[in-house]
Amino acid sequence: MFSFIKRSFIKPKPDKTQDPQMRAYNKTRVTENYSSFCYAPSINMYFAQDGHVRLCCHNMEYSIGKYPEQSISEIWNSEAAKKVRQDMREYKLYEGCRICKADIDSSAFGEVRARHFDSLPQHRTYPTMMEFLLTNTCNLECIMCSGEYSSLIRQNRENLPPIEKLYDDSFIEQLSEFIPYLHEARFSGSGEAFLIEDNFKIWEMIIKLNPKCVIMVQTNGMVLNSRIKDLLKRGNFQIGVSLDSLKKEVYETIRPHAKYERVIENIHYFSEYCKSKNQKFVVAMCVMRQNYTELADFVRFANSLSATANFHKVYYPIEHSLRTLSKKELVVVVDYLNTLQLEENTRLEKMNKRHYQYIVESVNEWLKQVTFNLYEEISDEGLLAGILNNFDTFLRQELKLGENTENELLYIKTKLNELLTLYSDPKKKRQILVHLYKADMPITYSFFKEHSIDKLFLLSEDLLAYEEQLRNNSKN
């Protein structure tokens, strides 16, 4: 039942890629076998709340099936799943793989998310990892979050009905066939894990059928009671806590309804628990305008807990993102971050410093991307042509879509024209053109792929309102 296939017995195929950056990345991997760029399709099932089953938590654009239209077994053995496994063996990256590709292109090899799957075992028939984002039940309304991931935001800020619950008792029952083969199960990314009742059912099943399976839970740290403590004692849990500031007033502003003192108390409990289980403990920060001055202190706090410090870049809402600061403001941020000194005496300190430097390098790159062209001298038609040219370059050079480039470019062009037709005010239309002309292309492309025209329009309106606010503030 537990006869895993060891990659060390598979004949290495290191010449699958001729790309110099990819070959340089391969040399840093924990495995000497490069028979696949990413093993996630051969290992993992990511259950999203819309029923789609994806490859990992970073590629949200490719689905290998959908529940309840298909059973778990049918999805795992689907033609879509087989195709992406073969494509990864041939180093054919998908559009949704852009996060890993961007880190490889920038030589940030240690941050490539695909690395995680290098160290996980494979089984001939079953996945050895699953990720569960079954619903959005949450007790907080974080300012950088949305109703897709928080039921309170969906109810109070977006005034929308609850998201339909797709995962039923049949889904839980089907899992019993798969759980004995799992090496790792993750519960993070949507809602508060310790408030979702189906999670408890799955945890109890894991403890009963496969007690050695690592159960990774990302929590906001607000929920810790006797039921959870009893579960932790019986299970093999790995805990991560989201903590966006070490200052009470900043933390509680970023995470409405949270209580700083309670979270800090619970963090210390989780830290001691993970030590007792010899499990990794993680504290994570969403890096934004409100907290960038705390990055070094955050790393030191993580070090004091023997915890890994993880950082997440915030792109939206734009008024909280470092990415949308002006050149002058970004210079201040970069100068500040570059002056900070961190300890690197232990292996953990070195790793956490590396995570910190990754964020610093990202902000430095954003500063480099600030363009200094005089847009006033470029016509609307010239801006539009420049935007499409930027898309074309990105599709050909970054995503390497080859013969599919023209179809994808036509899709983007059609969607862009539909967006622009919604602007009857020439001034507003031009502002959007200027913004798209100088925008970060991977993020812009992702927005065009993931959002409807109506959503893109709302995001554009938010951007224009924010820029108007900046102009008014500068006058005052």
C-alpha cells in the first residue's frame, strides 16, 4: 500500500531543457533527477472552492477536472491530468506557471514554488499530497483580502450571498480511498481553517487512516480552543500563522476583528507545539505600505520562535501595495530596506534573511520598472500599440507560447477594446492607456485572464480614483 516510487531509481534526464536559466535552476534542486520541471501534477490535487481541481496553489488557470461533476478518482486519472504531467516532463510551462518562471528568470532559484514538490514521494496510482480550500468561512475582514476568501467580506463589504457549498459527504467518503497514500495535506488560502467543519472531518479521517501524514494548516491565529488542542495532540500538524505587524494598532487595522494580544499568545502556543512534534512552524507577513518598516523586526521575531519567516507581496488593493508607489516614494522604501541589517549565524537565520532579501529585490525591481517616458508625447493610438506590443513580447519571450501567441494576443486585444469602450470620457480612457502602457506585464496579463470585463472596469475605476486622490494630496 505504501510502496512509493523513489525518484532516485528513475534514470535522470537532465537534458530535457536547453534553456540556460532553467539548467542553472536545475543544478540547485534537491533532486539530481530532472525528468520533470514540476512534479505537482504527478503528486498533488488542489481542491478549490468552485469545485475545480488544480495543480497547486499558484497555478489557478489550469484545471484537471471538477467536483461534483467528476469523482476524485476520475479527476486524478483524467486526460487533462495526464497531459499536464507529460508537458511538465517536456518542460512545457503553462500560463499559470508564470510565478515560478519569473523567479527562475530573475535567478531567485530558492524561491521557485515548484521546488516543494521535488522532495515529495510519488505513488504509482495515487496522489501523495492534497490541498483543501473547500469554502471561505472566515472571522476576519483583512484589508488586502476579498469575499472570495472571506465570508465576512463577502457579506459585509461586497453585499453578496454566500458562496455555494460544493463539497458534500460523498466527497469526504471518497477521500477515504486516497488518504492512506498521502504524505502531506494542506489547509490554507481560503477562509479560516479552524472554523471549517469539513476540515475537522478530514483531519479525523487522516488521524485514523494515516497518522503519519503531515497536516499543514495556515491560520490567522485567532481560533484556538480545547477541541483544536485535542486534535493537535493526536495529529501530526504543521502550523503557519499570518501576522502582518508586530504593532497592535497596525495589526488590528490590517486585520479587522482580530485581537493582537490573543494572536501573539496563540503564536507562542503553536510554536511550542511544533517544537514538541519536531515540525516546521511558519509566521507569514503580507508586505504592504503599512508594514514594510517592520520587515527586519519581523524576521528577528520569527528567529526568536525558531520559525520560518514567509513574505507575500500585495498587489491589490492598489492603495496598500508598494508596487503602485511613485518613483519618489519607492526610492524611499528601497533606501530604507537596503540599510537594514539581519543576523545570519544559524541555518534558520540565513534562510529567513534570504526570504527577506527576496522581497527587497522585488521592490528594487519595481523601482527599475518605473518608466520615465513623456507619455504626453505619445498618442492614444501609440499607447495602445505599445500595450499590445508589450503583451506580444511577454507572450513570446516570457510564456513562450509560440504558435499560440496570435490567438492569445487576439483574446487580450478583444478584451482590452471592450474595456476601453466603457470609457466615454477621453481623459479617463487615456489615463487607463498610460497606466497599462507602463504596467508590470505578468500582473496585467494575469488580471486580464482571471477577471471579467466588469471586474476589470471596477479595478480600473479604483485605480483612477486612487490616482486622483494622490494628485489632490500633492496639491495640499
